[in-house]
Amino acid sequence: MTFGAETTAAEAIAGIDLHGRTAVITGASGGIGLETARAFASAGATVVLGNRRSDKSDKAVAELRASLPGATIELGELDLTSLASVRAFAAWVLSQHDTIDLLINNAGVMATPLERTADGFELQLETNHLSHFLLTRLLMPSLLRSASPRIVNLTSNGHGISDIIWDDPNYRERPYNDWESYGQSKTANVLFTTELQRRFGPQGVQSYAVHPGVVGTDLFRYLRDEAQAQLDRRIAKANIALKTPEQGASTSVWAATAPELKDQGGSYLEDCQISDKFSPYAKDPAAAQRLWAMSEEMVGEPFPA
């Protein structure tokens, strides 16, 4: 079967056995994250979800368990606007699991109004990048115990909107632009993947940056009328088909499980294919190292040398 834009998560996981493997997924109360969790659980994985506490999250977990009798689904509280919450979630995961095989840094926000987190960072930068950077750091020892660990970072072709704003990434001096900030955070996801692969690929940890496509999820919930209209125009101009969550999750699932990707760590993926449709600045090795150092300083948690 040839995979592409219409491939579903169920098709991407077909024939894959994940019994005995543990997957951690952020932002799995709906949309792409939920369908990624469903695919992994259907293949036998123990699936650990990191969600904000909400009725929506509880209902999603109940629905997963009902639809997949016998599946092992665990739910932990994770608020990506708080580094303290990231630390608490990671400590809980490590208390339950000595080894983690798959880490899917899935959760994200898009084009939000200007907001500061409890840690003082711009909302999109912390939610989409810094908190996942810290979570990966804290879970790395358990990933290194896996025989074949993989990390999947959800990015977007929206990274093409902006490089990292090196002199003011948190918009303390410059005027805030919601789409520019989103683009910066998505560029960070790709650069993070690039440096993860350089540092930990030789130790067996394969990392991938995934553009899921334009998917009908609540990622759009922050868009004002003007921003929504702007996005609609971009989608129409590019003739982009809107994906279902099941289709949107397929590339994450493929990245995490496909045998053919074993030696392709560091790749940028979309539509269940390796893609070259990324902005050059998002794969610049020097920029990746610069972002890594900046992120370590911001979260106050350096990776081991």
C-alpha cells in the first residue's frame, strides 16, 4: 500500500506490533493526539496520555477504553503552560515506567493572543516548544533504556512564517504578531528535532519532525475572525484539502513505528513521506545548537553532556 495524504492512522499502524512498548503522548484529549493514542493502543502499546485536567480528557480516555477492551491507557495531568506541571508529570511517568519507547510531543496552540505563562514566557513559545523541550530532557534517561526509542515532534508548514526571533523570542520589546509567534514556535520544533538527532541519534534515539497537514481540530479555537479569514485564504490559495483527525494522525504514527524510517532520524515528514518542503533556516545546524542552548537556559535544565 502506498501511503499519502489520505492515509489514516489505522492504515499506518496496520501490521505493527507494539506489545511490551510504552508510548507517551501530550495533548491527547482529542484530535490528532487522541487518534495517535488509539492507533498505538490498538497495536498493543501501553499508552500514557499527558492532558490538561478536563471533562473532555476524561471522556476521551473513557471512550478509548470502551472501544479497545483490554488496552492499557494511563492518564496524567499535564499543563504545558507551566514548567512545574511538566516536571510533576515527568516525575509521575518515571515513577510508573522505567523504560519509554515512544515520545510524541503532540500538543500545541496556534495564533493565540499575547499571553504570558506562569513562567513569564510567551504562550506559544512555551506551549509548543519549551515545555516539550523540558519534558524530553526529563524523560530522556528512560528513552535511552529502550531498544529502539523514537521521538516525534509535531511541527507545521507554518514554520515558514518565521525563523526564531533571536533578539526577542518572547516579545518583550517588539510588537506581538500572533502568526509570527506561531511560525517561530514551529521552527523551534524542527530545529529541536535536528539537534536531538545530532546529539542522541548515535545513542539510538531517532527523532522526527512531523507536519500533520491542515486538520479539522480545536487547534483553531483561538483564531479571531480576521485570523480565521486569513487562514482560509491561505488554504484556498494553496488548494489544500482539510484532513480528518484520523488522517492527520497518520504521519505521527508512521514516524513512530515505520521500519523503513529506522535510519532516517532527523527527517521532516508529511503525508507519511520524507519531505524536503521545509525552510532552510529550520534545518540549520548552527541555529539548532543555538536554540538548544537558549532553551536550556530558559527552562533551567541542561541535558547531560
